[in-house]
Amino acid sequence: RHRMVNDLLEHELQNGVHALSIV
């Protein structure tokens, strides 16, 4: 359960970084 949440957070974090890079 914890691992799943961590994976999700990591994925969202990467998406956020990508979005910032695009902007």
C-alpha cells in the first residue's frame, strides 16, 4: 500500500517537473 502511494507520488512529481520544464 505504501509503495503504491510512493510510486503515484513519484509519477505526479515527474509530471509536475515536466510541466514546469514546458513552461
